Amino acid sequence: MDWLIEFPAMDTDRLTALKKTIDLGFRNFTRANGDMFETALYPVQWFMYRVEQLLTSSPWPLVILAFAVIAWLASRSPKITFGVIITLLLIGYFDMWEDTMKTIAMTVVATILAIIVGIPIGILMGRSNKIQAVLNPILDVMQTMPSFVYLIPVVMLLGIGRVPGLIAVMVYAIPPIIRLTNLGIRLVDKDVLEAADAFGSSNWQRLKNVQMPLALPTIMAGVNQTIMMALAMVVVASMIGVQGLGLPVLKAISNQYFTLGIFNGLAIVGIAIIFDRTSQAYGKRLQKHLEVVHG
Amino acid sequence: MVEQSEEIGISVRNLYKIFGPNPEAYIDAVKGGMSKTELNDKHNHVLGLKDINIDMPGGGIQVVMGLSGSGKSTLIRHINRLIDPTIGEVIVGDDDVVKMNENELREFRRHKTAMVFQKFALLPHRTVLENAVYGLEIQGLPREEQEKQARRWITRVGLDGFEDNFPNQLSGGMQQRVGLARALTNDAPILLMDEAFSALDPLIRMDMQTVLLDLQKEIRKTVVFITHDLDEALRLGDRIAILRDGEVVQQGTKQEIVLHPADEYISSFVREVNRGRVISVDMVVKPLSGEPQGMAVKSGTVLEVAAKKMTDSNTSMAHVTDASGKPVGALDIHDVISAMVTPVDHEDAAA
């Protein structure tokens, strides 16, 4: 009755052979194509480098001012703008300025990439049930797969460093923007779409004038989620050589430096709150036309 | 009615619409007399429209009336092909809308039709002005021209000063004025109105009907107006078609429908109608015998007005005059009043 207690698994030799074949296949693929990917990602690397340079080598008062202005333009809320300034001053005072700027650079670039790639995919998904049926399970896998697993193929393909980290972060953070773009487009009022058709809108005019503007608040919720996921992944990505606030956290875990861990953790919380409140306030402002209702 | 060059008639011919996964398969059966119930119960397809034939003259208001589920909204959507027919023809001017390809259809919708919707269907993120220019913006006109046209119509429907408001800030009646302004700004010869006033309060609805009738005197568009309200149909319609279960049960002028309802279904509707406001003196006029007597009443005057004029001047006889003022018949107050009060029964009307 052994086979009832022990699961009759594939025998070890065959399993090993299977894993080896897949690994070897992928390794050959990366050897053959790794350089090509690196070349293709060169613009991303350049962009990433410039953003990081800009944030780390500019005078800190200027950087704080810039963040305050962006927060003000997005939210028009003195409370949020003031919060941004205080948070950044505290982070600087506790000597985490440079790491924080690196993390912000990584998060911003990953989010921009996720938006550039994710919104068109979300639009396609919103327009076709077939594409939705194919993409939905893939997104499910992406969202439930442990985040560490993302690192493996990326490292094999691109090695360690900033750009592989960026790609891992982007891939991890992209599902919400795709899903919520899809949802936003599908939630657009059928009557309004019919009106757009009745006036002879082309597909592009329909998308530009009706679907995108009406889906925008939902898409902004997706952007907000994507930023939060990117921030979470930035810490994990420090394992493959991404600099920033994740690295001290990693060091704190392996050496049991409690305070170091807490400080850097709190800095991440701080910038998470900045991003979250600012992007949410911006999303709300986009819905201004819905607020004033005829009584 | 003087025919103007831009007045385009619409003619719907042998139009069938069956909803379901495989509508073509049941066309012959439906033509052969399969009922809506049988099609639904046994074959899981819904018969939307059955053998519709309506000729809508250019420059007039054609009302399509029916209760919910009668297929009237489906029918109006065939005119600009928001819904494709299963078979049939929709001839607008000289073109069959059903045969148009995607590009032709888009151009047709841009330049030949404009539509007003029951639930307004305004763009909530755009102001009144930005909503009104929508049709012209789609056509790619210069912005100045768009706004010039839009402002003119916004003023004409009585929304002056609300150009920069969002639809959400306006009442239902005002939102539908925006819908009307948007459609009129498009300056298309055909105006499709799908239960345009049904969502409004009765008083505002009356008000909007007046706006439409006033506008129609100057714009002379071919208006197709869908409604479930007989009073609205009688007030607006030059011609009325009544739909029931996807079939036209009667069509004609309002007087024809009120005086000669085709069946029990329609006579049950028209029994409640204020006949004095619908029937004109031409229906009760008698041939002139000798000299025209009493006062002159213009041809086309409704009974209520004629009765009031005659009682005011205390006369029991009058004569009807045509457009040039020539007497064409004699009018007896007795006939006028009896035509106003007689309840219409299907049996009587048929007799």
C-alpha cells in the first residue's frame, strides 16, 4: 500500500532529465539572444541612468522643490504638498537621501514603462473577448507567482544589475494597469458609445474621444496599483543588484540590524504614501465633472 | 409642402430582423408565417421586426409608435444601421443603407443623419459646447466653424449661458436640449429621435415638443420620432406608424388613425384621445349647397378651434375655405360637436 501514502511521482531520473532539458534549452536561448536583448534594452538603460543621475546629483533643495511642485500640480492640495516636503526632509535627515532617490528613480521608470506597455495591451483586451480570454489566465499567473521567481529568468537572460532589476520590477507591476485599462474600457456606458457611433466616429475617434477619457479614472486606479507593486518589488529586486532602499533592508535581514531595517522600511512607506496620495488625488481631479450634480 | 433639395425621404422595404445566433436560418419560416412565440419557444430566436414597409416622406415628421417590446427602437436603429437587418432594404434618398460598406456607412452617419437618444447619451466629461460640436469635430471641420454652428443651436434650444457647464450640472430637460443641439449642429437632413422626450417630466416634455415643432417649421428635416405615447405621436406626427410585436399594424395620418383605427388594439388607444384637437374640419365638411353661409373657417382647422369660433360668434353654420380663401364646403356645428364627442369603437369605425 506504499503508493497510497507516497504519491507515485515521476521517477527522479526522468524528472531531473526534464528539468535539465528545459534549463539547457533556456540557457542556450539566453546565450544566443542575451546580447540582442541587452542591445535592445539600451535605450531603457540610458533613460534609467539619466533619471537616476538627475535625482542623485541635483542639489537636494531643488529636488524637494520639484517634488513639491509636481505634488501640487497633481493634487492641488496643500496638505499633500506639505506632506511630501516633510517626508523628504525626514528621509534626508536620517541619511537615506541617496538610496531613496535611487528607489524613486527605479519606481518612476518602471511605472512609465509599465504604462507604455500596459495601456495598449489593456485597450486591445478591452476591445476583444478573445484577447481577454487569452490574457486573463496569464495575468492571474503573473499576479500569484512568487515575486522571487521573476528574478530567475531575468538574471539568466540579462545578468545582474539595474536594467534586469528594472525589467523584473516592470513585469511584476504591469498586471494592474492592464487589468484596469481593460475594465475601464469595458465599463464605458453603452449608450454613449452608441451615440459616438451614430455620429460616425471612426474606431480611433471612438477610442480617443469616448473610451479613453471615460476609462481614465479607472486607468488611474491601475497606475496607482502599479506604483505600489513596483515599490514592493524594488526591495525584492535588490537581490539581483538593484541599488536603493532595498539593499540596506537586505543587509539588515542577513545581519539582524533591526533599526537599519525599520528606518529603510519606513522610508519606503514614506515614498509609497507620497506616490499613493498624489496619484489618487490626481485621479479624483480627473472626475471633477462628475462631482457637481444637478440637485 | 414645397419639396426642397435637401429633403430626403426614407423608405423601409420588406425589413426583417431576427435576433439570435443563426437568424438567416429562420427567415423563410418566419416569412411562411411562423409566429414570434413559436420562434422564441422552439428555436430560441427573437423576432424583432417582421415585414416592415414604411415610406417616410422628406421634410416631415414620421412618428413610429408602439409599446415597449414592439420593436420601435430596433426599427429606428436600422435607419443609420446601428443594427443590421436580417434581410430587407432601407432606402435613404437614392442609397440603400443596408448595402453600404464600413466607410460609406461612416460618411452616411456623419453627413446624412443625426440622432437624439432617450437617455441623452451625452459625453459626461465634456461641456455643453464641447458636446454640441461633437458631430462636426468628427467630420474634421475647423474649430471656429464648429463652435459657431454649435453656439447658434445652443442659443436656439434655449441653453444660452450654459455653454461651459457639464451635463451632470443640468436637469434632464436641459440635458436633452443639449442632445438636441448636438444633433442639430450636425446639420444632417435626417433627424432620428429615439424616445427623445420619454425620460422627461410631462410639462417639460410638452415644452420640448413645442421646441421641436417650432424648429421643424424652419429646418424642415426628415424627422423620425419614436414614442410610446399616443398623445405625443398625435401632436408631432405628420404621419404615424403603429408597431406591435414587430409588425406595423397601421400607418397613416393622425386623422386616419383616430377616425379609422385598424383593429381593436388601436381603437383601445385612440378611445382616450382628445378628438377635438386631432380631427380637422375637413373630416366633417359637407358639400356646398348654394351660397356659403356664416363665417369662414380655414381648411385644416381642428374641431375644437372651429367649435369655439362658431359658438363665440353664435352661429350654427359656417363654411370651410381652402388656402386661397375659396369656399370649399359647408360646416354644421352639430356635425362638429358630434365628431368631437363620439367615442370610437372598432365596430363603428369599420361600419
